[in-house]
Amino acid sequence: MQGLNDFMSTIGDGITKIVTTSSDLLWSSLLIILLIGLGIYFTIRLGFVQFRMIPEMIRLLGESGKGRKTGVSSFQAFCISTAARVGTGNLAGVALAITLGGPGAVFWMWLIALIGSASAFVESTLAQIYKTKEGSTFRGGPAYYMQKALRARWLGIIFAVLITITFGLAFNSVQANTITNAFESSFGLNKNIMTIILCLITAVIIFGGVKLVARLSEIIVPVMAGAYILIALVVIIMNIKELPDVFALIFTDAWDGTKQLAGGAIGAAMLQGIKRGLYSNEAGMGSAPNAAASATVSHPAKQGLIQAMGVFVDTLMICSSTAFIILLSGLYKSSESDGIVLTQEALQSSVGQWAGTFLAVIVLLFAFSSVISNYYYGESNIEFIKRSKVWIFIYRLAVVAMVAFGSLASLDFVWTLADLFMGLMAILNLIVIALLSNTAVKALRDYKRQRKEGKDPVFYADSIEGLRNIDAWPKKGESTE
């Protein structure tokens, strides 16, 4: 028996080493350059759309909240993607970034959100243009625009496999890991018991179907995000005199030349901030477009604008809330805790012991809304590869299994595994949206032209010259229903 245990331990160490080495190699330079470089490129090409059209984004979100009687409303699609974004990255991820990269990592999280929101606009607009109609609903995402716009179904299949593994399996293991750690810290709840509970709840929800995911996300996301931001504001107000010092610390630490470099030529603050920023807001990764494509809207740019705003909500509001809670507490310098436990300790030090319990509940809502939204991304892409009830059933079982695995695995391993597959997925999607970005630019021009004429913008399959393989949008003169 001891020999078997030693053998399994050796296998586990070997897998961990392979995953860690591969992740470090991927993040050493290529992915950082793509994320920042293309974010700046899209920002310039789109005329700084993510800043100049913020009022329009807010107007559209209010308009889309009215929804439709059939299909997934624009607001529901926004909530699905935000539910996937708003999760452990906003709580445990920010804490990891600060402990590993220092306060300066927060600056790089902000930067990747500010420029990355332009990437979010491009990918979500493309997903809307190239979506496919199925009855009263729509499906779409990177796999679909790879197949339709590039005529490369094989590339779409590769992406579909990557996103299914990344979100349905790897990311869900991270979410489950954070939930069990939070409940063990706050309630002393045995991880085995929490694992069983999580697996049962996950199974009940994912076997309930995509429409249930949409309804749950629409209810949970605004409530959980609002509650967390509110308590963060209380902490900030309580320590308002120290806030200027925190901002100064973030900016000076981000450019601290005395820090040793990590990951080759990338500084520790930059590396950790961008890693955790991408994990949190997913701008350019190719995940949110799957939810964006499901929305019933009159023009693709509408959903592109709404999804760009989602990046701001995620990082500039929710991630910043966590960062201020941790930095104002000062515990990041002395505590041996990491991840979600550090965030809990920081909040407790500011408002009392009850905050640990409060945060554990918030973690459950944040992380579990991400679990069900992550599941949706995987299901959508499996159906892109092959429509099979058997494969969907196997995938659902695999999701439950990874929730169980993540609940009991080490924190370092599940985060490194997520980083690896997240990086592979982002590289492929970023290259493709760079090739197709001209279509998104033209869509935005068409939208702005119609708005200037006082119209509610409507898109047609022939609104942009040269478009092909467009089957979810009618041509001019045809019915839009």
C-alpha cells in the first residue's frame, strides 16, 4: 500500500511540474505582448470606444433590461457573462496577485481592464454577427466566427475543446476550491462535507438546462455584486484618510525598479496583475462572446458595448473593492494566509468577525454563479462540435467530478492549471479577432451612423459589404422577426 501511495505521489508531482512549467512558458512574454498590444491597437482603431461611449453603454443596459418574451435578453446575456467573470478572481485572485506581485499588481489589473475592454467589444460584436439561430434562441462565440468568417471549422473545434476544458473543468475546480476554503475558514466545515454539498447542487442546476442558468444569473449577479461593493465602500469610508496613500502605493509599486523580475522579462507586479486581471475580466479570452451571442438584439454593436462595460464593472469596481479592503488592512505584509482566506482576514480586521461569515456567503454566490455560467460555455461549444445528448451527459458528469477535484486539491495547482488553459485559449482567440477586427470596426461605424440619424440601430446581413456565412441576420427588406 505504501508503495502504491509513493507511486501515485510521484505521478502527481510529475503532472504538477509539467503544468507549472508549461504555464510559466506561456506567460513569459507572448501572451502579455498580445494582451497589451492588441488592446491598444483595438482601442485606437475603435476611436477609444470604451471611454467615449460609456453613456451609451449605460443607456443600452437599461434598455435591454426590459428583455423579450422569447430567447435570451441582452440583459440576461450580460448577466451570464458577468456571472462567469465575477467569481473567485475578484476575491481570491486579487489576494493572490497582491501577495505574489505586490500592491503594484493592482495597477496592471486596472490597465488590462481599460485597454482590454476594447478587445471585449471586438470579440462580442463578432460573436453577434456570426451567431446561429436555433428556434427562438441563438448560439455563437469564437468557434462560430472561426468557422464562418475564416472558413476554418478545424480551428473552431480546437477552440471549442479549449474553452470546454478551461471553463467547464479547470475554472470550475478553482471556484470549488475557493468555496471550500472559505467555508472551512469561517465555519470550520469539513472539506469532504462541503464537496458533497457542492457536487449535489451543481448536478441539480446543470441538469436543469441553459434557461435556468440565465434566470439564476439574472437574479444572483446584481444582488451579490451590489452587496459586496456596498461593504467595500463602508471599509473605504472608514479609512478615507488613508486612501491617498493606498493609491500612491499602488502606482509607485507598479514601477518599482528594485523588484526582481519574474517570468523572464516581465516584472512580478505586471505578471501577476495581468494574469489575475485576465482571469477576472476575461477581456479577449473568448469566453464572454459565447454569452453575448445568445442575446436577442437589433444590432451586434449593442451587445459589444454592453460586454465592454462588463469588463469595467468586474475589474474597476469589484476587483478594486477587494484590493482596497486588503491594502487598507495592511495584512498582505504580515499574514501567512493567501487567496480567499487573506481577503476574509482583511475584511474581518476592518469591520469585525462577522465579516468572515458574510464573505463566505458572498464567495458561495460569486463562485457558484460562475460554476453554472462556466458550464453554459462548455455546453455551447460541445454542441458546436457535435450535437449529442451522450456527450452533453458525459460533460455534465465531468463538471461535477472537477468540482469535487477542485474542492480537495491544493490552491496552487488549481490556479496554475487554470492559468495554462486560459492562456492557450486567449492566444488563439486574440489572433483570430485581430484578423477579423475590421468587421467589428465597420459594425461600430454603422451603429454610430444610425444613432446620429436618430434611429434605433438595426443590423442586416448586407449592412457590411463582403460579409459571408451570415444566417442569423436578415437582408435589407426581409423581416427582422
